Amino acid sequence: MPNPKHLLQGTLFLSLLLQAVCKSTIEPCSNSDSCNALLGYTLYTDLKVSEVASLFQIDPIALLTANAIDISYPDVEHHILPSKLFLKIPISCSCVDGIRKSVATNYKTRPSDTLSSIADSVYGGLVSSDQLREANSIPDPSVLDVGQNLVVPLPCTCFNGSDNSLPAIYLSYVVRPVDSLAAIAARYFTTLTDLMNVNAMGSTAINDGDILAVPIPACASNFPKSASDFGLLVPNGSYAITAGHCVQCSCGPRNLNLYCMPASLAVSCSSMQCKGSNLMLGNVTVQQTSGGCNVTSCNYDGIVNGTIATMLSPSLQPRCPGPQEFPPLVAPPTTVAKDTVFGPAPAPLFDGAGPTSSISSVVPSTGLPGFSPANGPISGISSGASAACSLVKPLPTLTYALVLLLVKFMIPVAL
């Protein structure tokens, strides 16, 4: 007769083993191209803006503009952000070991740190302890030297900077126990079908700790390849600072036309006046005629060899554009309301209105041409349904092997 105690122990072990494997979207790649991506991150404690930026090794101003936080507040970089605040973290997404991930973040260990506490608490489940161990070749995870510098591999996707042939930036979102796939889709103004396609999901089932790639509509630039910010993408509802803090660009809220103007941080910048005119960067003139509306604008055209390039653009439009609209700015938060999320503004409405403002810088992305889910990203392969927590050495095979091993040892016990 089977031993009930052994069967119970085996069942509990199997249950814990299966629950330990969380899903993540993996994008294979075969080149050195990178893109800008976003991480959905919840603060584990009160932190200054500069401390959050240091945690991910990013520009504090980029952190603020990605979340549409007003950068004009005095001493904003030292403002204390409250615990449990949700932020979008702008990162560079690279191609490493044949898959997309970010390896630009490093963490220096403290006396009380363990791999689990670093992964689950400090980085909010965006990385696993196994990934930290593998990325840093740590033989014994129970032994960490104080001050040890760890590479933190963070999940990200590029998918050629597009979603359904439209410009997009991808947010890596860690699923919480209260989440449903439909609620996540609604929060980020996408469809349930698109979210399932992007993550190669066969059903709407999600688990706590899963990491989803969420496409956010973006405003794309048309800068020349000689520009150092060629391929700039700005997520809808946010801003970006470029050209050495001289230019700010915004996206939304009503369309996906990139709008750039001099930044409030500008101190020493090259001329921003369009040649052959008295218009400065961001200026627009309109003249109603019987045949429509003559519109002339002075647009930002990238930074080339350290010099701000401008382009004078005349056009005849059916109607004159209304006043420039900008994504709303928020004051640096001091408290967190229940379920407060700095989500993007609603998806743009293409109503033929004039350009709108938006800010956020992104390097061009190139996905791996290949198979793609129906209506999913133009290029790239998303294998979220079967991918495990580890991005360096995926674990599904190991999981099945352990299950088989468990069954093998349970059979003699039951006889």
C-alpha cells in the first residue's frame, strides 16, 4: 500500500516546484542592435529620485520625464518618492547570449543582502535569484561578499520598435496577485488579443510574478542616420530629454506626432533657429487661405556632431491646427493612492488635428526577423507561454526532469 505520508510530501514538493516556474516573454536576437524599453517597477522603500536612478544606472531626468513628472520643481532630483509607488524605468535593451535583455544595471551588495532579497525586494521581481547567480557565476548563492558588484539582467523586448506596424515601446510588467490580463490591457490602452499575441499566450491565465511585454504606442522621429539620437521614440503620454538636455520632446495626448521644443533645463546649447526664417524650434505659423491652411513649422531634426539640427517644414493642410497640446505633467508624488499607476495617457485619437507634444528618447530597435504571432510585433519571436524565470538558462526542461525524477522515486515508495 502507498505510504500516505510519502505521497503527501511528494505532492507538496511537486506543487511547489510547478509554482516556482514563472513565465517571461523571450525575444531571440542575433545582432548587437539595441533599443530603449521600459520596466514596470514598484519602490520597495522610500527613495530619492536620484537613488532610484542610481539603482538602475539611468539619468534622473529621463526617469522623471518617462513618468511625466514635472522636472521644473526645485531640487527635484532629491525629492523623496514614497514606498509602493509604481514607476516606468527607461532602460537600454540589448542582445545578449541570443536573447533580448538589459545588462547595463549593476548592484553593489550590502551586509544583509541575499540573492533572493535583491531579486524579490530591491528589484521587485524583475529578476530572479537564479538569473543573478547565473549572470555572475556565483557557485554558492549563500555566500555573498559585502561590496560585491553584481550584474543585474533585466527583462526587456524590442520587437523592432513596433506593434501591429505602428511605433511602440515595450514595458516589462510584473504581474501582481490582484491582476487580470483584461485589467492590464485596459490600464495600458491595448486590447486583450494584442496582449496575448505579443506574449504568445494560449489563454488569458496569468500568475503572480509573470513578466508580460506590454506594447505602449509611441511617437517616432525621422532624424537622419547621422544624428546621435537617430530612431528616437517617445512613449505616448510622456516626455524625453535629448541633445544634451537642450531639447525636450513629447508624445500625445491626441495623436502620435512627435513635438520637440527647447528644454527648460537648457543652459549652453547651439542655435535652435531654423535657417531662412525667424522661427525657433517648436514654433508654428498658420495662415488661412481659400484653398486650406498654410502651416509652417520649425522642427527638431536630431543632434549631428554635437550641433542641434533644425528643419523648416511648410505644408498645406485642409484646416488650421489648434493650439499645441501636451501630455499632462504631475508634481513629484509624496503619497501613493491605492492602485495608483503612472500609466500612459489614453491611446491617441487620429482626428486630423495638428501635431502634439511628447518627450522620450529611444535608440532604434531591430528584432530578429522570423515567426510572429498573428497581429503581433512585426519582427521577433515571443515565447512567453513556455519561458521560465531564467533568461540565461531557461528552466522548463529542468522542471520536467525533476518531475520525472520525483515520480521515479515515488513509485517504489508506493509499492
